[in-house]
Amino acid sequence: MSTWEVLELPELTHEALQALLNNEIGVVTVSDFYDEQQGNETYEGLLKAPEWSVYEGSTLGRLGITQYEHFGQKDAYLEAAPVAMAARTAALDSIPDPVDVVMDAFRAAWPGEVGVAEEDDGRRYFAGITRRDGGDGILIHSDWGPRDGPDWAIGTISHQLAWNLFLSSPGGGGELIVYDYPWEPKLEEHATHRAYDYDPKLFESSRRAEVAPKPGMLMVFNSRNAHAVAASPTETARVAVGSFIGVTEDGDLAFWS
């Protein structure tokens, strides 16, 4: 297994995003996207939200909703989206929403429009789930709109990225691992759940990028590639806000979780 390039930049650029979309590099990071004060204020604000929940059978907590968990339930997801958005807004109060801050960074780097995904009838998706990993990590999977929502607006995208903005990190473990192996239908023959927990042996010969999170870091990668999060032996949680980004038929960027 060979190492895949991790590109460290002071800010996002169109060239770097295009390289990710073309699978020329594994991950792009902006190490000091948030300074310590910004990160702490956002972290403390989000943790106050009463809407936090925990995934069944794990230590992984979340604030927000995902399209993946509403597979085949488009109306339920779109009805829940503004409620989830309002919960984050209320928790942050006067603190700038990290999703807005990240979208502004993409607007500065992308020649097309940048905004939250929406259906043809104007109903908007939710973007910006916050996850708090208690140390278990996340098994190998891939995220790809045309597979997860073939009859949704995200089913028409041509490429997909994901971003995470880290507000807390364990200081050991919790690394993002991305394999140079874009999703294809045959992968589902090797999954223990729908689009999740692929057999690691499939990726032994693939290039691999690995990045340890740190507070304030923005991380962007091609989420169609198989990827995982390593377990952490420490008690400090890995807390990050993030979403997917699809390239639309018009060449714009659409955010959703």
C-alpha cells in the first residue's frame, strides 16, 4: 500500500478542489481554519444543544440529521431539515455558524454558485451535522449521492466531496483514512450493512491518505472514495462539523448532510 498525497494549504483553492475531484490527491487540509477562540466558542455553543442523540450501540453522538438515515424517506427528511437547522442556530445564538463560514471559503475558491442543496420544489436539505466520537472510530464506507438518493436532487451530481471542521481532537488516534478506491456497485457485495463496513482486504493495494485531526483544522476529501476513522484510545472526544458537497449539472456546489 502506497501513500497518497495530503495537500496542506493556508486556504482553499480551485486547483486543490479540482485535484480532489479528479482523484489526483487524497486530502486537502487547512490547519488553522479556525483559531483557538473561534473553535472553543463554537464547540461550547454546540454542546449546549438539547437535541444531541447517540447512535444505537455506539459512543458516537450527533447533532443534526443525515440523508443517509432517511433512505427512501425523502419527505420525512425534508420536513426535519429546517427543524435541525433551527436547533443548531439556537445553540450557537450569536456565534457564527461554521457551515456559513466554510461555505464562504468554498465561494472564494469555486467559480460557480455555492449553497445548500434543494429539491426542484425548493425544499432545502440540512447541511452541517456535528458528530462527537467517543473513541470507537468509524468503519470503512463510502458516501455517494447517486447511490444514496437516486430519486433525490443529489442523485444527479457528477462528483462529491466531504468536509470536516474539527473543534476538538483526541490527540492520539481518530485519524481519517482515505483509500484511492471510488465507490462502485460491487463494493456492496462486501458490506456488512448498506454501504458500510466494507472488507478491509479490498483496499490493501490501494493508495492511502491518513490525516490526524487537530482543533481548528478544515479537512476536505473525495467522499466517493472508501474511507474510515481510526479508533482513539484517549478520553478526549473527536468533535467535528461537516457535510457533503456535490457538483451539480450546472457546475455549482450543493451542501448537504
